[in-house]
Amino acid sequence: MVSPDELFSKLQELLNAGNLTLEESNLIGSAVSRLLTVGFPEKALRFLGANCTNRGALMGFLKGYLNAPQPPGSGSEPRLKVCPETPSAVCQSGQWAKYAPDSPADPNAQFLGYRPLASNPPMSLPACMVVHEAGLFLEELEADPPPVQSAGIRQLLLKLNAKLPKVFKDEAARRHAVTAIFNRHLFGLGGSSIQTSSYASSKKDYTDDGSVVLKREHGTVLLFLQEVKGEPGTGGDPFYQGIRYYQAFWSNHWSQKTSDYFRFDPCPAVLLEVVGNTMRVSLLACIHAKDDVVQVMAEPLSPFFHFADLPQPAYIKRLQAFLWALDRLLERLRRRYVRLTKAPSGTPGARLPSVQLPYPLRDTEVFSQVKLVPSTKWQYEAKYLHAKQDVSTAEEPTAAASHAAAQSPAGKRPLEQGSVAQPPGKRAKTVAGAAEGPRAEGVSSDMEEQEVPPALHTVNGDDTWKNVRVKFTTEQYAIEVHQAWAAHGLAPQLYAWAKLPGGMYMVVMEQLDPSAWTNLHRYDSSGRPCVARVVRQALEMAHSITLPSGGKAAHGDCRKPNIMVKGEGENAEVKFVDFEWAGEEGKRLYPLNMSDDIMWPEGASPCKPLMQAHDVAALAANL
């Protein structure tokens, strides 16, 4: 009998040979996936070991075995790997930390919830870069609910403010009270009811505090989870308990049908934590599954809000905005799962690489051959279609488009169903019939025709494909400064930019040829002729440029990594990069989060105005 490791190697050899038909590749890919999850019974291993070099016999066996109905408990449905602890055990102090990242790139972490450290790509991304629905929630959390929706939200708020402050006899009583209110008044659920769900485990079965599961055409997906604690400090941490239930859902529902969703989508779900009379919303998703382990990206989208009938009109208004944003988030995610289509054929088992990308980069009409730049946080190299008109970054593409993103060569522009390319100011209608379930009488939804989030604004587009660097940043990017300096050859060309919902900025710029350009730190370390005078002249020229606003600009961070050099000595060319802090001298302020580990020039400190003298001093200290 062949061992599982030997069989795996032989199947991989067949896949790598490259002479298989699509059906044969799919069969072997499914066999590899089965081998890495539930495995094959001993009798099947004997046959496979004896016939893995007999192509006809092997394919015939796999076709019959993998497509045949299996008896219950036979291991016919593969199960994703998850944390071995139950949710009620892992949420206790010290337990969840075993599965949290020890470093920003810890490959073994399963709970990516920003504790004790935040995780970097490709394991995790900010929620508003994973799905645009999260960014819209963050913006609506700070907005006033429109009058048309205020009536229903006010009723929900009145019920919660009356019920949550009470002292309940136990956690179950509080959970029943909260569930009853949400089922009646949280219209974003679309008529679905919050119900407890049970999960199978090798140790013991367990039940959540309530969830909403959507049964879609191509499988089952998780929309909503709630974790309820009777009072603060009791029952462990609901955040990590919710993460563990998210894992359990995808492990228990992993099948050939639901794996389609999991392979091509981040599968976002809302986690609502109710602790005493406080409430918080988080987003759960999975953009990276190493060796079929469910690594859960979890990010709180709100603070814990205290529900009570407080004599504070401004605070009550914030509670109303919170509930309105939650209602909208749930409705948008429901519609997201309506739009999703079946995964493309020929991709058995593994997740598509595009799942790990920020959602704007999954658009195959605009980007292809996207990959993360090593040793960077949110920077990517790609082929980019520099269109003549602005294109929308509002929605993510369908499964077919995501699959094409990983395979289509630059120069082709596949028009996949679900791709978005609309000029700014237009309104995007959702899929006809996407509404699912009733809304309360008198409560209107504008989801049928919603405003598209800001477009990807192109600069001097010419409808050609270009090699680009795409950068995402939490700081307000100085587009005006970057464009002005690039016009004089002192920065990479700027091709496009967007402000994404949730506050992130996306910038698409010229990719400087790494074989010709290097940053000043690496240049000086190489022992090549000094370029100090050329760099000083470049900064003087940049400082002399007049912005469209009429002022002059300061860069704000003129250190060696942000100065690019091409050539040597007096013949060198210089370009400045990273314009997150740049702005008009005397007007733009330094950010609050300046590092204390860097010796900044005198006067350059958090919330103080940028000055060109700071650039000169910083450059002098680095040359």
C-alpha cells in the first residue's frame, strides 16, 4: 500500500507533467484536495498505489470514486482544518493567544485580530480593503441616518435602550431578549431569523449564540454571528469566540458546493458582540488559507456602544447612526452573496490567488498580473490599463473575473460578467431581484439604486497597459504635490488615484525599473560615486515648483528610502516617492503617528506644519 505522502508526490508529478486534459487535471486536483483533508480509505490507497502510473485505470477509478455518493460518516466531505479548542475554551484568557500572530507575518496564526500584533499581507488586510461593504459601514457610522430610514431605526433603538440595561438572571435570558428584538426590528436580515446553530467537533459538539445562514444556489454562506455575555467580565472574550465559530462554520459546511464560495471569495460575515448593555460590530473574513487552515481576518468596525436612555442627545444620535450602519451592512452583504456566481471550472481545491488582493485589484478590466511587493505593507506591482475615462472601484468582480485576474496576460481586457467600469457620478443598480425578504412597512431602502463610491480617477489616460506600482495608505495622499513634481521629472508618473470608502487612499503610479533605479540607502551602501550634490539640487528644484493652489510644497519625509536614484555620480537622475505626508508648506500638518524611533529635524513633530527647511535638514542628516 502506498503512503499518503508517496501518493501525494506521484499525483503532483502527474499534474506538473502538463499533458493532461482539463477533466483529468480536475480529477487529480480533487484527489490531492481529498488527500490533504479527509484522506482516502485503506482500500482506495492500495488501488491508487498500484495504478498511479496507469493513466487510464487511475482516471477511471478517480472519476467513479470522487463522483459516487458516499455513505454518512465515510469522510466523503472534506473538512477544513481549524483550531482544536472549542469556542467556549479558546475565548478564555491566554487560550486565544496561542493562535494569534507572534509576528506580522506569522504563517501559523489562525486568529488575525490585531492582538498581540497586527498581521501583514498576504495573511490579512484592513477590512475596508477586503470588501467595500466594510468601508461603507465605517463612513455611515459617522453620518446622520436619512429621515426615510429613521422611523424603523428609532424603534430598534427604543427597544434596545429599554431592554439592554436590565439585569438578567443569566446569559441565556439576555440572549433570548436581544435575539427577539433583532429578529423583529433589524431589517437588514431580510426576513431571515437569528437562530442558534450547532457544530460538529472531534471533542464535543457546540452551539453558537445565534447566527444567520444563507442557503444560496451554489452552497451555504454565513452572514451574521452574535456572541452574547450576561455582563462584562463573564464568559470569556466574545471577539475570539466569534472568530472560532466562523472557523467552525466553514469547517462544518466545507463541501464541493460551498467550497466554490470559499475558494474565490473572502466570505465576509458580521460579528455582533453584546456584552451586558454594550454592543460592538466586527467583520470576519478569510483571505488566506494556508494548507487548508481557516485563518480568520477579524477587525472591529466600531467601539463598544453603551445602550441606555441617557440624557445626551448627541450620544443617542450616535447610537442611531450605529444601528443604521449595521442594518445597511447586513443588507449589502446579503446582496453580495446574491451576486456571487459559481466558481470557474478547472480550479479544484485551492483558493484563487486573487482572494488575497485588495478588492479594487480584483477587477480584470483594469488590472492583471498583480502581486504583492516583498517587504512592503500595502504595495503591489501590476499591469494596469491606463484608461481615458475614470472607472469605478465600487464593487468586486464575480468568481469568473477573479479567476481571470490570476491568469489573464497583460494586453487582454476580459469583459467578465460583474466587472464595473462606469464614469463617476453615475449610479449603479444592483442585480434585479436581489432584494431578499421583506422590510418593515414605512422603512425604505435605497439599495436598489445606490450611489457608487468614488471612482478611480485617471490622469492623462491613453488606453494602454502599463507596469505600475499600486499603493494603499491610511494618510491623505498629496496628489497635487505628486503630480506637480512628476511633471518636472522629480517623481514617478501618477496614473490614477481613489479615495476608497472607509478612508483608505489608493494610488496607481509608474513602476520604476528595479534594474535601473534604487533608493538612496542601497545606492550609498554599494560604494558607488557620491550623488549628494545631485540630490540636493533635485530637492531645491522640487521646492521651487509652484502648486496649482499657488503655494510651494514640502515633502515631509526626505529620508534615504524615499529618494530614488538612477545612474551614478554627477550624471545621476533623482525622483522622490511616498507623498503621504507631503503638502503645501505651512498648511499641511505632520501626522499624529510619527515614529519616536527616528531623529526628525527640529520643528518636525506631530500636528505641526510642514516646512521646506525640515526637508533640507532631513536630507543633510542622511547625506
